[in-house]
Amino acid sequence: PTSEAPEEERTLRQLQADGYVLVGYVDGTEDCETIERDIFVLRQWLSRLQYRLSDRLTSAVGGEQGRLSSALLLGTKDLLSDATTLDFRRAGASHLLALSGLHLSLIMLALTALLGTVRCPFYLRITLLSLTAVAFLALTGFSVSMLRATFMLLCLYLSRLRGTPHDPLTPLSVFLGVTLTIQPTTVYDAGLWLTVLATFALVAVIPALFRNEKKASSSPIHFPVQWIW
């Protein structure tokens, strides 16, 4: 009912975590009727878990720093104030708020260092890292960039387990092909092409600039590109 409409953003987020994609308020319950219920229980549970962790992290850190920590770790950008979002946009760092391989890599590096400190066995370390990557993917909402990063990371771990050389272009190509096959409309998704092209540049274009060291050393772009790499 309209008289019971919540004013707190947290209440609206809880409704979203419970599976509601549209929330409205009427004068009486007889004015509306539920004709279908969302059957994606796992998605609701993951969404609820995401917001619970976000609430705890925000409360522990406090203030806008807590909301920023939640956005960078859990992808809850809706909690950020307009001022913070504008600051990132003006600084040209808005991409940092979109969870991608950068965030996954930092988490994996920290976990790898921790497991190396306690001398975790190789196979157990690979298993724990893989499970953590999949859990992080599920918790942050299966975005295109996170799907790409997680899939390529799992292929890297698989090649290490098998003791075979890793070719990053193969999983990148497989990811793009499978994505476009399952969901052809993603061909219009700018995020898909940004993550694929950026990764392609990192694993193929930039290394190609250093294959011929003698030729590259005489090129005026050698030093700045080498510094970036």
C-alpha cells in the first residue's frame, strides 16, 4: 500500500535481492495481482548474499569509503553518491568501478601470495584459486567482462595442471564464439567488444611489438610502449 511505501534505499535493495524487478505501490491490495513468480532461486540467493556482504562491508569501513569498497569488491555501484561517481568520471577512471579482470587479478594475486606463504600444495592451490574465481564471478553478477576474465583464468590454471603451454588467444576466441552463439544479441554489447579488444591488445598486439627487438629499438614508440608493458 502507498501508506507503507519504504523511504529507505536499503529496503528497496532488499526487495531487489528477494527477486523483485519492479516495485510499485497502490491504494489497496485488490488493485494488483501476482500472475508469475520468478523461479531463479539461485540468482535471488546470490543477490541477497551480495547485498548482505555489502551492508557488512559498508558498516565496517564506514561512510563513502565503505560504499566505495563495496563497489570495487562486490560491484554494488548503486550505493555510491553522485559526487563520487562524478569524481571518477572527471578523473577518467570510471572503468575502475566496473568489475573486470583487473579486480579478479588483484584478488587472485593476494590469494596466491597467501597460499604461497602457508606453502599450500600445488594442486590444492590451483583448486582453491579456481573455486574462488568462480565464486567471485557468481557473487558479482556474471558480467561480460568477469565471464571473460574467469574463463581465461580457468583455462590458464588448466594448462598449468596439464603442464602444457598456455595460449591466451584460444580461450579468448572460444569465449567470444560461445557468447555470440548462445546470445547473438550481445553483438551489440559495447562491453563485450571492449573487454575482448582490450584483452587482445594485451596478449597479442603489444607482445608483437617486441618480437623483433632490433626493429623495435629503432622505432620512436619502442620506449613508451615498453614502459607501459
